Amino acid sequence: MWSHQEFAFYELMKQRLTVHIFYLCMVVPKYEDYFDLKNQIIYPKTFLRILSVFFALLTILCFDQKVEAQDQRAMNGYLVLAEGDTLRGQFLLKLEDNLVQLMEKESIKTFSAKQINTLNVLDDEAGLERFYYPFPFKLISSYKMPTLFEMLLSGKHLSLLQRERIILETVPVYDFYMNRTMYATRNRIKAEVFLMWNEDKIRKFNYSRKELFNWLNDEQKPLKAYIKENKLSVNNRADLKKIVLYYNQLKSRQ
């Protein structure tokens, strides 16, 4: 996953390349306007445009290779199938399709969520272990189907889950060379959080305090006091884990 600055530079290079190629090919079609062949001179503006095109091409090639590498990033771990077998190796997650692929030397094995019991992988970039489980959930259709979730916090009474999906967003990119602001689109991975009371009750959380207290109204007063005392925010992933953990502690005392 690349940063906003990296993406902005990448999109800027693509748009600048398009502008320059159009200029070089259409606006000034005669080579005499680019070069003085008799005196072997390249006009400064032309030289700068050619140089800009070169660096734009180089940037796009580098970033395209980076994007391709990220799309194909596999993680080491093990997969426990519903049948009970355990497979080890490198796994490629395709959560939007509810699929997990085992990357072997000469083949790729694909498993759907209903074939999986649990998946444990090591994310080297994030430096942590990630655990995935299939739970029944209405993802697209009107009926529940096995859906892969990442377990952020497992509790007896309440658990915190996560799913990642790719969204298309528009971001402003300022071009200092052209002295204007342009808008570019990019694909970004968005993490969505869910609360699970049991395997049959999973709800997507929209980072709303009102929503959270309505769902956890049986322990609303002590939760509000705990959040205020510790200055926690429901919009913060780490704070949300603490809130879910504390809710489980309150329920266990009963």
C-alpha cells in the first residue's frame, strides 16, 4: 500500500506525460520548432518537455511494478480446512471474493470461505499475525453465507472483527509545473469494522457513539464512564479494542 504522497506523484506524472505527448505530437508538428539541425541546438523549452516526458515514463514504470507486486503479495502461514486438514505455505487473500489461494511451486489451490475453518498468516509489512475466520453474514445477497473476517479481538460476549475492501476515491493533486490543481482517482484499501455478539449476530460499526451505546445499552453507564475517564475515542481502532475488552469484563462479572 503506497502513501498519499506517492500516489499523488504517480498520478501527476501520468497526467503530465499525457499533456506533453499531446503538445509534442499535435501542437507543434514541425521538427524545426523543436531542433535547429544546422547549428545542432535543442531549444530549452523542448529539452525540458522531453526531459519531463522521460522522468514521467520512468516514474510510471516504477510505480506500476510496485502496484503489481502489492497485488500479488503473499503471506506465510497455515490454513485449517473445515475437513480438519492443515496446509502450510504462502497464501494470497482475496477477501472481496471470499477466497484464499495457496501458492505452490507449480500450481495455485483456491479455497472458498465455506471450505475454511481458520487462516493464520504473518503480515511482514505490518509486523503482526492475522487470524481469519468464516462467519455467516449477509454480504451482498439477501441470505447469509460464509464470509471471511479478520479477528481483531475475540471475547466471550463481544468480538471485534474487520474486513478490507477496495474502494475508488478521488483526490486533489496540485501540479506546481502547470500551476493548477487536478483530480485523480485511485484504488484504496478500506478497513471496515464489525461487532459480533455470536456467529449469528454481526453488525457493521460506523464509528458512531450513539450507535455503540444503543447496541451495548445493558452496560451503557459504566461504558460511558470508562470512555470518559480514559479519554477514549470510538473512532480509534486501539481505543475501540479497549472498549470491547472492558465490555466483556463487565459481562463476565455478572
